Amino acid sequence: MLANSLTVIANWLIDAIHFIIGGALEILPDSPFLAMNNNIAWDGFGRYLGYFFDIPTMTLHFSLFVTAIGSYYVVRAILRWLKAIQ
């Protein structure tokens, strides 16, 4: 009887946590990069790897991240050349 009551309470707590986390995740927006066109062909092993990992989206996010970092360094170099920053 006590074990049954503890099981019911544990299940209720797990359901409450699931509800709260699910609600918090519903507030978050979808990725803005999913609408971008990604023309990479994933033949062979890439298709099987893509079953577990979203490789095209990961590649797209990484390339945008590297572009942002590269842009920062280019602007920084130009500003140093113009002696706007040290």
C-alpha cells in the first residue's frame, strides 16, 4: 500500500515536471535557419548518419557561426587599420 502510494506520487511529480518542461519548450521559437536553402547532397553514409543527427542543419549553423566570427575579425582589422580602436 505504501509502495503504491509512493509510486502514484512519483508518477504525479514526473508528469508535473514533464508538463512544465514541455510548456517552457513550446515558448521557444523554431530555428530561423531551417527556412534557408541547404543544397548539400548526403548520399551513402551521410543518409544513415542523418537518421540520428540533423547534419544539414548542423552544417548550416556552423557555417553561419564561422561567417559571423570571420566578419568580426574583418571589421576589427579594418578599424585597427583606420586607428579607430587599439
